[in-house]
Amino acid sequence: MKSLQRETSGNVLHVVSSRGLYGIERMLLNLLPELERQSCAVTLLCLDGPDTEVGRAAEGLGISTAFIDCAGRVTPRGWLDLYRMLAFHRPRLVHVHGYKATILAGVAALVRGIPVVATYHNVASRAAEHSRSLSWYLALETLVLKRLHAIAAVSTQIADEVTARRVPDRRIRVISNGIAKPVTGSAHLAGGPVKSFGPCILSLSRLAPEKNIHLVLDAVAALRTEFPRLGLFIGGDGPLLDDLRAQASSLGIEDSVRFLGFVEDVRPLYQACDAFVLASQTEGMPIAVLEAMALEIPIIASRVGGIPQMLSDGTEAMLVEPNDYRSLYEALRRLILDAPMRTNMAQAARARFERDYTAERMAGSYIRLYDDVTPRA
């Protein structure tokens, strides 16, 4: 247990199990500072030990942060550590993110009589189809979800999934993700390699099968015959990195593709590239799409998860069917050829972001949810 430098009694305690800086973590790093700015004191509790990246990043933002080591499987000892941690923090309520935090912290808080809310970030049922162990965890999570005080779903599709798990409708609320408005001014991409490409496509995601990066590589390889200076920047890390490198080499486009690994400051990448593509099979409400909207880069994305709720096809983005190489190829080609459309689409998406998807708006929605669950004294 880590002792904190300031009093945290009465804070909203956010709990997450995390092994990287992906969608949930980036959502938290946008939400927590904004909650503080709106006079809602928060603490972040990380379940995977003191080296948890999101915890260190939150500390850098001035967020009260604590760590316990429950890495690995859900265990009685992990639950007991959490139970003691709740006694130490005495939170106003507990806000859990992800199935492991829901099971461990949700149960511990309920036993202690502390109100619990959860954010449901992803469509979990599809992933469970391919993992017997995950199916078991989700079944256990469902038992806990039914007993929580409220659940925030990041999209209507995810709300429908939670409803299908027989969670009472009255406890479910849709709260869209949001991000902080980008700081105005120039941003520089170290090394300036984008200048050697024209145009340049950007993809940011975990390098996992459901993200369909292989389709983006196939499309870029085909488009190179018409646009020989076309380049592709791929930001992110994951289990398919070596396979995707090998694919780029086999397609003969290794000189046109840059694998960047984890990118801490993504703003220069967005500003340097001509289009952003997310070809996933499944998504919740992806932070990368919100970043592209906020930074006025034209977007091609799969019509999955909350994306059709975020963007209007044809005016704010080009939406394609998942796993459809041909539609992805044609959308990329059309964007490359039509500069006025790129500009209009990017400006429309930016206006939509300003209206619906700022961190300020997201935090305000969560504060109203907290006050509905447990009114402030």
C-alpha cells in the first residue's frame, strides 16, 4: 500500500487493472484531471503494482494515486488487500473500470457498504467467444454488475450488451468518452520522416488481431501502384508486431511503413498525416478517433461499436464495413484524391467533437451520475 500525500477521505476512488496505455487508460487520463477541475476529488487505485503506466502518468498529472499488487488472476488475497485499501481511503464511492476491477473492487466495496459505479468500455461478449477463461470472468462479472448502483456505458451498443446480461435498465446510463481540447500551436514530429511521404496515412491502435492492421497494409500496398509516395505510420504495440513487419516486407512496402511502437505524444503524428484509419472488427468508443476529430484529420473507420454514434458517414467521416478490404481500399483512395472532401470532413468532425465529446462534458456527466448515486454533503 502506498501512503498518499494528501487526504483522500471522501474522494471518488477509481479502480483499474492495467498493463499499458490503451483506450481505458487514456480515457482515465482525460477524465480524472477534469473531474478535479470541476471540484470532484478523485484517487486512482491501480491493481497491478507500482510500475503500472497509467498510475505513473496520473501521478504526473497531479492525481492522487495508489498501487496494490493484484497482478495475475483474481484471488482471495487480492480481494482482501482491496478490502483493507477501502478502509484506508474511506471513499465517497468506488468507480471501477474493466472486469477485474469490477469483480475485485466491486465486491469489496459492496461488502463494506460503499456505493459502486462502473464504466463499461468494450463489447466483451465477442472477445469471450474466443477465450474460455474470459467467459468465466465475464459470467462472474455479470453477477457483480447486477448489484452495482449504476453502470455507465460508453455507447448505446454497449448499453444494449449490458442490458442483455439482465442488468436492470434503470441502472444503466450512456456516457460518451471525451478528451481534453488539444493545445493550440505547432507540434513537431522528431526526425521529420513524414516529409518523405505524400500522402501519409496514420493508424494508432494495439497491434492485436481484432484491429485488422493487416487490411490496412494490404490497402496501402495496392494503392502504392497509383500513389508511389504513399506512406503509413503505425503507432502502438502488441502481439502481432513481428507478423505485421513480416507482412509489410512480403508486400514490398517495408520502406513505406513506419512501426512506431508506443507513442506518448500523438499530436504531432495526427498533425503530420493526411488521414487516420481504424479498421477494427470491434470497438467501444475509441479514444484515437476522438483525437483525430479534435485535431481535424479526416477519418476512415469501421462501422462498429460506438463509432456510428460518434460520426456521420459521408459528412464527418467515411465509415466502412469491418473486415471488408475492398471498401477500405476505396475509401482510402477517395480521400487521397479529394482534398476538399478531406478538409470539409475534418472540419465537420472537429465541430462534432466540440459539441459532444470534450473531457469537460464527459466529466460533468459523471459528476451528475455520482450525485444521483450518493448526493454530496
